[in-house]
Amino acid sequence: MRREIVIDAVGSESRVAIIEDGRLVELMNERSDDDRIVGDLYLGKVEAVLPGIQAAFVDIGTEKSAFLHVSDVSEVEEDDDDNGNGGRNGNRRNRKYPPIQDVIERGQELLVQVTKEPIGTKGPRVTTQVSLPGRFIVYMPDSRHVGVSRKIDDREERVRLRKMAREAIGKGQGGVIIRTVGEELTKKTLVAEFKSLRGTWEKVQRRVASMKAPASVHREATLTSGIIRDLFSEKIDSLTVDSEELAQEIKSYLGQVGPELIDRVKLYRGDVPIFDEFGIEEDIRAAFRRRVDLKSGGYIVIEHTEALVSVDVNTGRYTGRKDPAKTIIKTNLEAATEIGRQLRLRDIGGIIVCDFIDMDATEDRERVQHEMRSHLGRDRARSKVFSISDLGLLEISRQRVRPSLIQTATQPCPSCDGTGRVLAPDTIVRRLERALRRARSAGEKRDLTLRVHPEVALYLLEEEPRFLKRVSRELNIELDIRDDPLMGHDEYKLLAGPADTDVTGKYAVS
């Protein structure tokens, strides 16, 4: 598989695209006025301790107080991980923690690290278990754990790395996780990075001693710097960037940590914007659509709800030839690959439910599950794929660290209030009629004018041409209608008298 990184650094927004076999699979952006805080360290002050949910709210100086769960306070044994959080987010449900009211108290100052951006109405999530990511290792000052990324498969290499790390850091200096890029890491390199991260931690401690909560203590690397540190390795075939200054910065950094990768950094000098040149812009536009077409002719539909994201798989115009079972499995396998890609591209987290086309054979269901797991295995976010249920539904849980693409780049439609639907013209007309009857029963005797969207006005003229006369006669009032293209499709107004006084609020009830 060919993997590429493309960076658009021109303008006020930096965008990083990860491409696999010519297709966009991840997109990250950072604006100059963005306040990305995942990984940042804060000195916070506990505002409230809530024993009922075993959590606390901590003031860290952001708009909304941070959420701190007891599992992010207590010392626990970590699992091997590679996401920069020290592996502390494993299977917590089976662990037992002391009551949070016995661990922290209101007014207490805590050094916390942000693990999840504010999403919707929720504030950021934080932990007291600090981890500092480097290129090859993640340093955990308050831990004794030494682990190796699960993505390093070779058993002998895992044993070698773990033994080397224990010898390098000694006792009482914290714990480390060897990251995926640290495969074949030398002791000299490990020791050098450990000393650097240890030095950063000592600076953090000195800052904390001189600060008063709430205060920002340490900022995580910028988007581009973090991507180069975390992703750019031998598994990346090329990195192309359109900024000469940034290209030089990247090469300078690689000269210290990975000189063998410098030749893979390319400077783009074309006149066409770099994302257009690589065909990325069209993939970005498609990422906002509900429907995603498959090559075979089938398609998937992605719907966001408050509780979960649903994905529906359809054969569409693909009908196969003779065997319907083969048609179904071909569509489902293709859909599984595309769903995995879309989850990464749109950065969809939480609970995802996929409604695949019904499969009778157990082996077919297992093939679809395997295909999904295989694609998500390349995902940087943690995910879990469950078995297909008796109802034919495949459930997935995916780590949510920041708002999804649809949340960060869009806002609810002011016309439909985010439902994606507007009332049909005939429904609007019925509401108009009810509003007029309320107006008449309330004693409104002035002439009334109806202001509606042109589509509703056209519906009245073509489909219900007698509406105005009938209602005027029945209610004994004078009615007129005006179309207004500036109004929403399902919006209307009742204007009374020569002064066109807006009386909609008095009578317009659904």
C-alpha cells in the first residue's frame, strides 16, 4: 500500500491530508485562530465533586469547565498503547477505584491534561495522569509501566524494546511506551529522547510551582509538527508540502531524528493549489454528503443522530448476474471498506451502527466483519468492531477525541433547524389556514396579507387556486398573498392592516 502525506500550508488554515493508494482517508486542519487543546497541560481548580457520577468539574480557564472522571484520577495499571495517553484508556469497566470524594476535594488545585476537545454542549475531558509524547516514546511521569505499541508484532523485538527501556530509564523516573515508529530503536536514541522529555516534565513542575489556577502550563505541538512526529516514518512513501519555509523546518527536524526520510520530503511549486493537484478537494466536498456511491453501483447512506451514527448499505443499481448471495456479499464487502474509510475521513466517533444487506451464511458475515476490522486496523483512533447481530446490524465504537468534520465545518440549517427536512407546501398551507382561523376567532377584523416563500405561492396558484377565495368567504376577511424569496421554504408571515403589522406570533401555532 502506498501512503502519502500532503500538506496545504498556504493561507490562514493549515490542512494535512493522509492518502492511501490514491484515496483520501484522513483530513486534519488547523486555523491560526484555532484553540486546539488536546494534549495541553493546565493547572486547574476543582469547582465541584459529584459522588453520584464519580466525577468532578475542574476550572482550567476555558469557556466550559473540564470533566474529570474518577478513572482518570486513580493510579491504574496501563495496557500497551500508541496514542500518546499512556495506555490508560483500556478496559476500565472491570477496574475498581476509590470514591472520588476520597481522592479530591472542592477548591483543590490539580495538574491536568486534556484528552478530549469540547464537543457540542460538553466541556473538555481531562486526566491527572500526564503523558508527554515524543517521536519514539511516550513518557509518563507518574507511572512505573514500560510497554510497547501493539502494532509492533514481532515478539522478540517487543521483548528487546521493553528490556532496553527498563534499563534506560531506571527506577523511580516514570514509565514509557515505545511507539510504533520506535521499532528497531537503539538505546542511544531512546536515552536521548527520554532525557529530553524528562527535562520538559521538570520545566512543567517548575511552572506549576509559580502559577495560580486556572492557568495554561504546557502546549502540545502544532498540528503539522505533531503529524511529522507521530506519523512520518518508513511506512510513509512521500510527504509533499506547498510551503518552502515549512519544508525546511521538516527537513531540519528529520535531520535530527530520521535523516533517512529527508529525501521523501517534496516541495510543491505548481500554480494549481496543492489539494486540487492531488484531487483532494473533491474528496473533501464528498465527505459532507449523506450518500456515498460504491464502484459496483451500490451505495451507503450516513446519518448523524444525537445518540449514534447510522450507516445503511444498499445494492442500488448493482444487481449482479445470477447468484443473489454473491451480489450481496460483494456489495457488503465493498461497503465495509468504504465505511471504514469514511469513519476516518469524517472523524466520526462514538457509536456507529451499520445496517448491511442481510446475509444468511455465517462465513459471509465473518468476512464482512474481518474486512471492517482490517481497515480500521490502520486507523489511529481506537475502535472496536462487534459481531453482526441477529437483526443484521454491525456495531462499532470509535474513539472520539475532537468534534467530527461535520461538526467543525458546518452548522445547523436555520430553515430546518438541523433536521435536514422542511415542511411541504401543502403542509404550510394547512398551517396558514389554521392561523387565519385563530386570527378570526380572536376578533382580527383588519385585512390580512400572507407572505410566503415563492414555492408555496406557486403551489397555491397551481394546486389550490380557490384557497384564498374560500377562506376569505368563510372567515369574512380580505386576504392577499405575496411571495418573498428571502423567506425560508416553510416560513410564513401574517401581516395585518395598511401598515402591514406582523401578527404572526399571535396566531401561528402548528
